[in-house]
Amino acid sequence: MTTDTRLHAHLIALAKPDKPLMTGILVAVVVLLLLFLLLRYLVRRHGGWRRCRRRVSQELALTRQAFGEPLRAFRRHRRGVRTLARHLRDPRAGLLVRRLLGAAEAALGDVPGAFPYGLRTEPGGASVQIAARRLPAAPAPWEYDEVPGPQSWYLELDRLEDGTALPDATPRAGARVRPLPVTVGMSDDTCVHLDLAAGPRMITVEGDSAARTRLLQALAAQLDRPGSGASVTVTDGVHPHYHGERLETVLRDLEDTPPAESEETVSAATTVLVCAAPTPEQTRRLAALTASGTVVCLVDGPAPGQSWALRVDARGWVTAPELGLRADCAPLGRAVAAAVRADRRRSRRVPERRGPAEPAAETGAPPEQKALLSPELVEEPVLPAPPPTGADLLYEPATARTRPTRASAPDEQ
């Protein structure tokens, strides 16, 4: 047998079906055929190829959304921190919120039982939420709005620049507490504000323990900022690194203080009490104080009685269905901390521009009068170090919070 004959016989032998290569190909073809028949059976059982393609498309979209949600949540959180910090750092924004709430209250006139309690601000516009049995017609420059809820007015802020002025924010007859707005979070691209002095003046923060603690600290820090119009007292048990007075002591002092009946009570600072886990008896006394308009109370956790309940879930969403409130409060803590740092930088720059405090001391005025004229220029060498505020507890280390507070100092009690 020649060489060509042997090569030809070898090639023929490779094509025999008993060889491993051909056997593998046949097995693969049979498996693919079985898989196709099984797939065809399943597709026909579920309604055909068109319905199966639609269902597969939906499942792919849900999978893509589920895997992309963490990234979108991170971007939304960063955008919320920037927006809220920009709003809280601007002193004109806080003045605008108070002005809009006061103007809305003045526009309601003598409508019985109607009052504004919430505000949503966005670039170029603001929407105020109103509690009323029947919402009256919106006077100019307000417009009726249904976006935040059925009881709301909308105002284009560009109209204020065109010369259309809001009515004077004069308090109604019998008003004892001026608006006390705080920012509670973001809803889409709007900043959501709530007037704590508009309702029962007792606000409970409920829900997830960690999330509600962060929200309570952020609300207390906002109220403790300069120009907020509030005098904040934080009791013991609210923050693990801040040991304030006992709630029983604070309640006794508030009950022993006679209420002021003069007309200056509207413009005076509102007393805000921040406490945690009051007893039923303490809750009853707090309800009596808030009903009389003496204090505005922030409670960590549920409390029986008439109150506004802000419920926070583990993802940082705060809801109050009775108020039409739903907002993302997760970025609020970092935004408030940034605003407080801006306040401190601003306060450090003020004495450098105005000069030393010696000329103010030569006037011979009493310390109380000098504090009213220029509180940033008054030195208090006799008093102990100032207590850490609610804003300090957001970002400062625990080692800086061990100094005694003025309220709990032995020589001042």
C-alpha cells in the first residue's frame, strides 16, 4: 500500500460515527433539540412568543432598575445635601420662608380655623399648605395649586421682583407664637418646611430609632441657629454625649414661670423643649404647656395626646399623612452641619470687620443692653464656658462636649 492510499484511509477513519468527535456533535445536537422543544412548550404554555418577550423585557427592566437604584440613591442623596445646604446657608432663604408664612396667614384674613402650616420652596416658586375646612379663594399674587395637596396656594417668586409686594405679615388677633419653620427634607427638587408653632406645638418623631434620632438632632440644631427665633432647651437622654437638665426640673421651672400677657409675646423668642421618653404624667404636663402656648415640644418617640407625628423609616423618608407630608430627610443632617459651620465662620469674621469690643464697654451701658445691641462683641468672663448646642452634637467629637452647661452649673442654679 502506497503512502497516498494510507493517508486516504486515515481520513476516512476520522469520519466514522464511533469516534469521540462525531459522538459529541450528535449529543450536542440532540440536547439543543430537546431544549428547543422544551422552550417551545413553555412559551406556548405561557401565551406565545409575544407575551413571553414582553414579560422578559419587563424582568430585564426591573433587574436593571434594582441594580441601578443604589447609584441613583447616592446621587439623589448628594444632590439633596447640596440643595439643602445651599438653602440653609443663605440667611435670605430663612427670612423668605418666614415672610411667606406670615403673608399667607395675613391673606387668610378672618377665615375661622384656617392657618398655614407647611411650605415648599423651589427655584422660582413657593407653595404654602393651609389647614382649613374650606380653602378660600387665593388673593393676588397667590394662585390655587393642587400639586402638594388639595389645600395649597402657589406663588411665583419672580412676581416679587416685578414689583408685586406681599401683604404685611401682621399677626392676627390672639396670635401668641410667631412662625417657627424648620426644614424637614427634600421632595423631588423642592425643600419642604414645616411650621412647628402652627399646630398643637407638640411634635413627636417616631419610627426607626437611628433615623428618627438623626432627624430630631437636625431639627433641634436648626432651631438653635442664630436668628431662628427660638430658645432651645435639650434635656437629659436626648443625646448620649450631652447631659442636660432632667426633664422634671425643666418642667417645674416652666410651670413656675408666669406667662407673659403683653403684646411683645408675639415677637419674643419661642421656648423649644427637646426631650426623650417622657412618662405619662410628664406627657400630660407637656400637653398642658404646649396647649397654653408656653413652649413648643419636640419628643423623641411616640407620646399620647394631641400632637403632630413625624414617622421616619430606615431609608430616611419622613411621612405624616394627616399633614400631606412625605420627604427625604436623609440629607438633612449633613446639610445642617454645613450650615452651622458657615454660621461659625461668619461669626468669626464679624468682630474682625467691626474692630475690638473696647468702645462698646466705654458706653457704660449694662451688660443686658450691650448684649441686645451687639451680642457678638460682649465678653462674659464670669460665666462658665457656653454649653454645646444641638448643632454641636451633629459633627463635633465627644471629647469637646464634657464641659458643664450654663443651665446645669451649680453656681447658677
